[in-house]
Amino acid sequence: MAQNKSQIAIDVTLDDNKVPEKLNWTAKDGGINNAATKAMMLSVWDHTAKESLRIDLWTKDMPLDEMKIFFHQTLSAMADTFYRATNDEKMTDTMKDFCDYFAEKLDLKKKS
């Protein structure tokens, strides 16, 4: 039986000092083809060493205010993913409380 495979590609254009100038990514199964982005975080689990390996990249023109929003949204998404993976409501609620605190301290909450 043939296995289905999917590929995600990340292209990084560096300046002379090896600082990212451009980031583009492709995930054809998701309908993404060479889309530009200004920041990315990728974590993978090394089950042999029992540790996470990370790649965190952002372009030198990534605005600071957008970086703060990116982090807040990433932390919030991690809380949701943690719940789906573990069904641990108590810790998920704690993580979401931290996300609210993070947004408050960085003044990211929408004013109503």
C-alpha cells in the first residue's frame, strides 16, 4: 500500500551577515505556494534525546508591535493545542490565564 506524503518547504533569503531578509513558505496540500511571511517558529520533538529542537526566524523588517501580537497568538494557539493533545483542562486554563496576562502587560487587548 502506498503512503501519502505531504511536504512543507521554507525558503530563507539571507543578507551578507546571514540575517533573514525574506521568508517564504509552501504547503501545497494547504493551498500555500511561496507565501511571504515575516516570522516563523518551528518545534520538532527528538524522541531519542527527549528534547525539543527549534528554529525561530524573523526578518529584519519585522515590526516590533507585530512580533508581540505574533507571540501572543502563538502562545494562545499552544494552549489550545496542549488541550487537544492532553485533555488537561486545569493546565490549559492556567496557560490561557498567562496569555491574558501577557496581552494585558503588552497592551494588546482590544479597547471596548
